[in-house]
Amino acid sequence: MITSFCSAKSMIALTIYIINKTKSLECLTLDITRGHDRRFVKVDRCLQLSKDVLVEAEKAVDAIRIYVEGRVPPPVDLKVIEPCSKCIY
């Protein structure tokens, strides 16, 4: 799992490097919520995310679709943890 995944070129490059060099990779989870997703943290409510964090989350999702998804081999399960609808509103 990569927590705090963002759209920075260095983060994209690191992710692609991991995909290319790790032959036994079964699952790759990219967390763009900076670890604040309540589905994975034991809290009963969402932690508020700032507008800047939400904007970066959108950029990160776009970067994953453009640069990462097409490079993930079929046996690898790619999971993207995005802010939930309660975080967004």
C-alpha cells in the first residue's frame, strides 16, 4: 500500500518502478486520502479533508488513470482508495 499517493511525477515514477520490478506483486493499493479513509481507520465518522487535499485527490485519480492503470499486469489487483462521498461534501 502506498499511503498519501499524489500526482507528483516522482510518485508516479516510483509506482511504475515498483510495478515493473516486482515480479511477485499480487495487489497494489494506492491511498489518495492520506490515510484518512474511515473504511480503513477505526473511527465512526469521516475526518474532514481540506479543499486542497480534495483537489489533489482528483489530480491523483487522473494520474493513476493516465499513467499507472495501463502498466499494471493482469494478475495484479490495483485498488485506489479515494475520499468517500461524506469526505467530499
